Amino acid sequence: MAAADPYLEYLSRFEQLIGAVAVGSYGKFRGKLIRKLAPDEFLNKYDEFTNLNNHYKKILDRGDTLNDALTKLLIERQTELLLSD
């Protein structure tokens, strides 16, 4: 079975949560304006989110103190990519 394409999943979430919006245009989600990303923009932000999320999980596993900036950036990327909490 082939792995799902994260960008196609993003487009589906965008359509479902925000509606039909052209790439580069904005829609409202949870009181915030969210710009619909082009594939290359999405992949950069998705890779960044994945790396941040992996780092975040390692910090939790070690029991280290969380950095507020890391948490804020992780939440921002999660919102931009319309990923669930």
C-alpha cells in the first residue's frame, strides 16, 4: 500500500476546515487567517514541523524543561498545516 501524500491530505483538510480557497489566498480557521500553501511551501513547513515535533517528543521523553519558543513555533506550524491537536 502506497503512503499517503501529505500535501494532498493538507488540501483535503483545508477544503474541509476552511473551504475552497485558491493557493496563496487566505481563509479563517479558529479565528486566525491561514494562507493556503503551494506544494513547495507546504513541504518546507511540514519538514520543519516534523523536525520540531520529533525534538519536542525527545525533550518530553528525557524529562527536560520545555522552551516556550519551541512550543509556540510548534503550535504555529501545527495551525498553519491544519494538523489536529
